[in-house]
Amino acid sequence: MKARVLAALMLVALMLAPSLAPLAAAEEVKPVGQPVTKIVFKTVTEQTAGITAVGKGEADIFMWSQPLGNYKNIDPNIMENIALIPSASTFYDIALNPASNVYDSQKPGVIILKDKNISGVWLPGLVYPDADKELGTNWVDISQLSPEQLKKIEFNPWGCQLMRLAFQYLVDRTSIIDNILEGSANPMLTAITPTHGAYPWVQDIPENMGITAIADVQKAKELFQKAVEMLNKIYEPYGFQLYYKEEDGKKWLYLKYPDGTEKPVTVHFVIRVEDERLQIGRQIAKWIEDTFGIKVNRIERERSVVTPVIYGTNPIDTSDRLGGVMWSMYTEGWVSMTDDPAYYARYDSAFFYAPLRGYGPNHRVTSWWYLYDPKAYELGYKLYFGTYTPEQKEQLINDIRKMIEWGLNQSFRVFISQNLEYFPVNKNRVTFMVYGTTTGLWSIWGIRTARTVDGQLTILEYSSQGALFMSAWNPVLGFQDVYSEVIWSQVHDFGLYNHPVTGMPTPIRATYKVDIKEVEVPKDAIIYDPVEEKWITVEEAIAKNKTYIPGVSDLIKAGGKAATVVIFNYKFGPWHDGSPMNLADVLGTLAFDYEWAVNDTKVTGQPDPYYDPEIETAISGTLANIFGIKIINDTAIAIYTPYVDVDPALIAAAVNIWPYVPIHLLVAMEKAVVEDPGGKNYGWTDREATGEIAIDMLRDGQVIKEMAQQLKGAMPKYLEGLNIKCNWDARIDNLLAFIDKYGHAVVSNGPYKVVKYDPQANIIELQFCKTYPLGLGYIPEEVLKTTRNNYYINPEPLKTQTPTPTETQTATPTPTATQPQQTQTQTPQQTATETQTPAQTQTQTPTQQQTPTQTQQPQQTAQQPAQTPTQTQAGGFPTALVAGIVIIIIIAAAALMMRRKPAA
């Protein structure tokens, strides 16, 4: 049986993933067609309409990967015009809110938190909603509550670890994949996807726990009942009790209060409506009611309503957006936007599981209630920022395994499926593109490498409610959704970005040299002091014991020595407003990161308006890996770091510094956030609890202009202590002129700039920036020298259509392209510079997928279109194969499920 299963998997690998077939001797691909000078992004509110528009030539790409079943009912005449680009980068999970904030201070014990300890014993499962608003605290002492306040306590089953684990066994991934996703998915048991290079390292962990693709309902019941009995022993001294009560022939779980009143236990399940998650949520809700006897309040909403609540509020708070209740569960969807090397599983595991490292259940805001375990926190921190030498690869793998095991036992995220999906591309207009072996078109490469018959590209994005973006356009805590990031990643550039095949860092605007050796950090190397608000020497930082600066304490412990020196050489050029980019932008934005990641109050005792705890949690570890910086010349710096990794390229990625916006724009936005012009409560992200509204470069151009005008003649503190020419007032004038011309403040340094934005019509138009230093149609040499068939090519339209006159570009990249491998590195939230670790920030963004489920199995169609050159090339799938692939993909999914079945 096992041999047959593996054979089926090999078959699907050959037919569905031609990118896995090696090319001979790293053959260099030659692009055909016109490089793109104009990109127009539009929206559609229905997925079939997006596919149809591409097939009719009304759009070139529908930037929305979908399961194969969504294509089977499309008119064959339309499908003849479509090539399908494969992707396996989207996945689903259920996030469980572990909020449980009631404790007893009268019993001996300690509740350990990151920022403090609480004396007493925690009462798992009991939650006092809105305690922060009503009582001014996230943690509630039950011994101090009045009888009326006791009645406000609710029971949250996901506040009990054993009940969360029971839910893990309840979810039947096989059923969901077969009946809802139509076989177009792999069952996903951990935070590492089944196709990830690191999955073999952890595959045995869920198997040994008995967690498989098929539900174990009996074990789920046993664990849940065991939890009820355990909790009742804990609750007995306080007069609370959980028990089942029969209603209409069915048993439901109730919570009895000390005064004898009772309330049915209810979970508030936030279910996204745009895609298959609607059906998945409804099915899971039924399983919970049938198996656990818990009532489920199904809150079915679209993305713009729920994401500010799930990711932007204290988890113990109720929300008017959800009908005045505290969320209990959420159907999460994610997109990996880079193709990662296997070792980047360290970031995946920490992002999704480690306390204070991600979003939602393990959010990073220490001023909210948060789930905490000191060992798990330290492990997550180590996986994000810790050092692993090439000799410590096994240690890294073991640490990843520990994080996965802890996450599965805690089960505040229960993963469901890795979706096998396809992007539709119009093969009569698009002539070439390179795509990611896992990401498909979600990474930057598909659009950046695209060629068309006329140099123009129309891209559709999907929005079921017509609203395009889920997060603000600012480079600090914005761009946290796939919809805005797809556009933004073409507007801003990268120092380094992951290769579409190997996942290894590939240089774009920064080359690097890594020297791994212990070396003394020069005394005149510099570091930013956020309290003194100026750049100082490392010698001064050590002499004055400035350990509040990230990294200084570790530098002192290391005797003033670093483990590695990384030299970066930058390819600068003009910003989109015409201002010349230089080291003032690189180091100025790095200083901004120090300023907002350090709470000056701990040093000065005074309020610090330039501090955000979410920024601190996101990047303080990265900043601590910078022991000092030496300016080599106008375009090069040396970074002294304690960081060592299993590959030199990954070391460079960990300390990669590249700004996305010019320092003068960043400071203008900062001024709005700090001063709140017009009485508007600006912040770096939307926060429902505080009423903060994120500053937005697209929307708030006039506000940013007003702030910028006030900055003339006032050099920012972030350049204090640097001997770098800046021409500050000229920069401000350039920004003001740009805003006047375009009506927004999206100034960046990528190949395309935003020339038009119509929020009513949801249209954004980009044009190639003629001053882009790498030239039109630039593709790094390392990307063209692919090692697998991860490209789409179709020269046929060029023979029958006359392209509009544009600059012609050959496959040869510009001379500035020859560089070693390297990539962008970001945490789940990006800050102003590209200094973060290569984890799930934009790499994994909350999102959604697909259309309402079709219950019938995909059937083979009779369509057999004539083969064209594009149908014989690697990459896009010919429509003649679609019917056969539909069937093969179902067989493969079943094979994967059978492969895990013996572990049960």
C-alpha cells in the first residue's frame, strides 16, 4: 500500500508541479515580449468574474489563486485563452482565543508574565470580558469581586489547554478537503506546510500524538470530559460548576454561578464569508455542537469588519462589530509571499506558536491580556533572533521541533489545509513570467518579470465587498494584508529578496560580503541612542553602560567583540519624488526603529510618545543583533553583529537594512502620529480599543503635506551625530510637489510609482519610474538562471499581435545585476526599514481564498484545445490538461491523507 501511495504522489508531482523537474546545468531563461511600463490594478467582487475577465482579455492576471474546481465550469472557449500558474502558498487554520483572565490572590502561587508576576492561582477557562475597560486591569482577582461582578464572568472553553487540544482531535481535515475543498488541498497538521522543506523534520510529532488528517472523535470527547472534571474541581471552592443539561433531546454544556443561576456555554465563532472558509466554519460549528455540546454563535462577516477586531483589540474585549461579544474562534487564512529555504521554518514555528510573536492568539502587545509561557517565549525569541552556527544545524532542527510540539499541545491554532491552487493568466497577452515554486504569483517575481505584447499589464484583485485593502499604507505597522502588499512590493524595492526556487537571499539593491570571525567592534563604530536622541560611538555606549539600547548589554557581555562582520554595498538612486537616496535614509530609518522600539520612560521616568510596544516586540531582537555600524563610504556600511547562522547568506539577511520610504516622508508621518493634527487619533496601525487610526500614505496625503511643511528648516533627530549630506529642505520641497501632483504621499524607491488612485472605483495605476537605477524590465541574473521549470513563456502572441511601441528589453539583465544570493527579511510586522528577520510578516499575511464550495466532484470536460507553444513550455498549465489534473489532484490528496492514517 505504501508503495502505491508514493507512486501516486510522484505522479501528481510530475503533472501538477513541473517546477520540480530540473533544468540542465542551470539553463538561463530568455524572456520574450515587452517589459511592463504600466500596471493597472482593479477589483472584482466575484471569483468567476475574475477568471472570465482574464479569459476574455479584459485583464491579464487575476491575482487570486483558486482551487482547480473553480475552473471546471468556466466556458471552454474562455479557458482556451488562459494559462494556469500553480501555487501552494495559501493555507487555513482555526485560531482559538485563549483569553482567561481570572485568578485568586488568596491562594499561594505565581502567574508569570513577561513584564511582571502576579501572586495567586490562575483559574483556567474563566474570563471577565472588558476587564481592562471596566476595572482598569487585564487580570481580575476573583476574591475582590462583588456578587454582581461574579455574574459577569463567562466560561471560555478555549481558555483551557485541554479543551483546545480536544478540538485539535475533533477537526476532520479529510472531510473538509474532500467535501469542501474538492480535493484541492493537502491536510495540514502543524505550522509548517506539508510541502515545506522542513516538514520531514517535524512530521513525526503530530503522528506520535495521534493527530492525523482524520478526526479522532472519541479521543476528543474523552479529553473534553476530562477537562470538565478537572475544571469543576478547581471551580468548586468558588461556587462555579460545569454540567450538561438536556434540551430538546440534546445535551448542552452549562455554567452554574455561585448564586445558583446558570448560562449555556457559548463560543462566538467569527467566520469569513468570502470563500470556502464559510463552509468550513459552518461545518466545524456543527461538529462542536454535536460533540462537545457547546452552543456556537456563528458570526459570519467579511474581512474589513473582522480583521480590526481579531488582530487589533485586546482579546478579552467585546466588540460592537461582532454584536457586543468577545470573539472565541476565527477562520484564519494565510499566504506565504516568499519561497523560503528549509531553515526558515524557525520563523514559521515561532510566528504561529510562540507567545508574543505573532497575531491574534499569540499577539505581541504587552499592554493587552496575553497567553504566556516563559520557556516557550524564550524559545520563540531564540528561533527568531538567536544564533545557530553551521555546526548547530541539528540544534536548530531540535528547537524547531520543540516549538512545534509546544504549539500542538497548546493548540491555540489548529491548522486545516495547505491549498493547491492556480492563478489564471491570459496567454494571448502575457508572454513571459517567472513564478515561485511554492508561491506562484504571490511573491514579487511574477509581476516584476512579466512581459506582455504591449508593455501594459492589467491585474484584478479579489474583494467580495468591493473594499480592496485591509490595512493602512504605511511602512511601520501597515501593509499587513496580501491585497495591499502585492501592489506595494512593486512600488518599493528590496535590498535582498528570496529566490523563487531556492528561497535563498538574492541581491536586488544591496550586495554583501560576510566575514565570520570574532572581531573587536571598533570604538568609533556608531549606534543610535533613543534617549539622548543622537548617534553615539560604541565606546561611549559601553563607557556609560547604556544597556537600554538594544544590543549594548550583549556587547558588554561579549567583551566588546562581534562574531561576524557584514559589509553592504548599496545601489542608490532617486526616490519617486526626485530626492536622491543616500545613507541618511538607511541610517535615519534605522534610528527611527530604535526610537520607537525603546520605551524611554524606563530611563527618564517621563512619558514617551515615540514608543509603541508592538514595534518593540517586533524588532527589538533584530536591533540587538547590531553591535555597531561603520560608514565605509557614501554607498557602503559595515555591520558588526553577534549573529551567526547555518549559511552566510542568512546572516546577511538577518541584519539587512533597506528603507522603503525616504526619511523626510517617514518623519512627516511620525509627526502626524505624535501630534494628532485636526484632533484625529493617528497611529501606526488601526486599534479599535484605543481608537487609533493608522496614518495612510494613500489616504492622508494632505495631512502628511501639512506635517512636512512644518519640518522645513528642522533636521530630524535621527540624523544627529551623522556626517551625511542630506539637503533637507530640498527633500521637503520635493515631497510637497509630489503630493500636489499625485494627490497622495506614496513615495518609495521601486521600479513602479503610484500615479493614480481612485478609492471609489478601487483602481490603482502604476507607471515605470524612468529614474529607476536598475532599468526597465530588470531581472537578477540569479533568477534567470533557474534550476527548475518555474517560468511561463509563450512567444506566439508576438507573431499575431502588434505591441504598442515601448522600450524593448532583452533577457540580459543590466550590468548592476550580478550579485550573490540574498533577500528581504521581515518579521510578521514590518517596520520602517528592512531590518527584520525573514519570518511571516508579509511572508505570511492574513487573507482569504476561493469561491463558495461546489459539492459535486470535478468531472472531465470534453474540451481539447489545440496545443500551442505555451502549452508545451514549463510553468503555465494548458487547459487541455485541466480535466485530467482535477482527477489527479483528488487522488493525490487522498494519498496524502492515507499516508498519515497509520499514525492514528
